[in-house]
Amino acid sequence: MEEHLPEFICRQAQRLIDAGIEQASAEVEWILCYLTDLDRLNLYLNGPTFINDNVMARFEEIMHRRMEREPLQYILEESWFYGRKFFVSPAVMVPTPETELLCETALRYMRICGHDNPTVLDIGVGSGVASVTIALEMPACRITAVDISEEALAVARKNATDLETPDNIDLRQSDFFSSIKVDEKFNLIISNPPYIADCEYADLSPEVKSDPKLSLLGGPDGLDAVRAIIAKAPDHLLPGGQLMFEIGYLQGEKVCALTENDDRYKSIVILKDLNDIDRVVVLSCRQ
Ligand SMILES: C[S@@+](CC[C@H](N)C(=O)[O-])C[C@H]1O[C@@H](n2cnc3c(N)ncnc32)[C@H](O)[C@@H]1O
């Protein structure tokens, strides 16, 4: 490589910026780390010796796809979540950092709830990021993870296997609670449901529009899935159990209104993400 690496990265990042991509330098570094199998520090220390004609040809292919606004995670078939690398394909939504707050909150609850083997139901498992993370961080818990999409379940199964998850995740095809037996009850129910209002779809970025619509769209006000989960969750929670789910921008007040006259819930807490946006709803069951 004749050019200095920082200059090369800067020049390539400008191509992505011109295509409307924001985190451009970080993405170029990610592509180069992927192609050279180096971490970021070693990329800057030793990268140029690894960047040969073959690497450059593959780099160009990836850049062309990315400039067409295909998500980098789909191109590289990888996405980082809670410090681990997950396989992703267009069959699943690209995991977002906001969902780490849901995992963190779920793990904190299970650490203090006092059960040796807490049970968890994950509705809409997708790539499996939440279930696999919880399974690895807390091997004693038992997780039932459902999705309506068989293709998504296949991705979650692959991630559970590739990341050597202990055998504590039961993956099932299910339309919300349809495959959960009447007497199946859990300490915790979690979900990152589809929560984009149908009318917001047109304004989404091309990258987000690459996610399966099934992962995104939640009906006219975005809350169809939330309503279905709130309606049924108390039937499947053990005494003292909690329901936690992710919500979208400005949905906090609407979710409070949905539960305020529901006697089965005794309290609601809404946690904000790093951008100070309402993000995770925690509902405690009365029972
Ligand atoms: C926003 S994605 C979340 C995926 C993953 N949990 C994550 O956080 O990255 C929502 C998931 O819910 C699934 N889903 C949509 N409708 C569903 C339904 N009626 N029953 C079960 N899962 C559903 C979608 O297939 C998708 O995988």
C-alpha cells in the first residue's frame, strides 16, 4: 500500500459520506478490520502490510454495496452486541445498541429476584441477541424464545450454537403467545417488538428499510404488538414477575395510558436510553 493508512481511510470515508452515510470513518475501519482479521489498534500498527491487491479488490466490492446503502452488517454478515459478534442476514433485523439496555435491565432484575433458575420468555427473538446474551451472562436461567418467522429462528439457532450457549434456550415458532401453553409461566417476559408506525415507514433510512418489515411495523400507531403483549403477559408471569419491552421515540406516554386502568399491573417504570429517550418499559405484575 503506497498511501498512508489514515489518509486512505479518510479518502474512502469521504466516498461513504458522499453517499449519505454518517459514521463513515468507523465503517471503513470496520471493513478493513474484517478483511485483514486485525483489531482496530493492529490495523493502524500493521494494517498496510496486510492490504494487498486481493484485499483491495474485496474492499472495492464491499464499498460499492455499501454506497448503495446496503447495511454493512448484512454485507459482512456480522453485528456486535454486548461485546459479542453475532451472525446476521436479511432474515433478521440488524440489532441496535438500544436493545443492550433491555438486556442490562433484564439481567439486573434476575440477579436480584432471588431465583436460582429464573425463567424468561423472549417474544420476537430475531437474531437471538437478547436471548443468547442473557443465556451466556446467566447460564442458570432457562429461556423460551419465540418468533413468528422461521427464518429468524434459524438465525437465532445458529447464533446460539456458534456462541456456544449452554443448552438453556428453547426456540419456538409462535405468533406472540400462541405456542405458550396455558400453564407455562415465567419470572420475566422480555420483548423488542416491532414498534414503528406504518406512516413512519416512508421516512426511514435505506438501511432501516432493509430490515424485514415484520421486524419494524407495528400498525397505525406502532403499538399493535405492544398491545398484544401487554394483554397476555400477566397470564404467563409468575408471582412478582415482570414484563420488559423496548419502545420507540415518544411512545412512553401512550404505553402508560394503555396500562393505567389494567389492575393486573401494579407499577410501570420507563427507562431512558443514552440519548435521554424513553426506551424500556418495565411493568410489574400485581399477583
Ligand atoms: C424488532 S425485531 C427484534 C429482534 C431481536 N429481538 C432484536 O432485539 O434484535 C422484532 C421481532 O419480532 C418478530 N415478530 C413480529 N411479529 C411477531 C409475532 N406476531 N409473534 C412473534 N414474533 C413476531 C419479528 O419477526 C422480529 O424478529
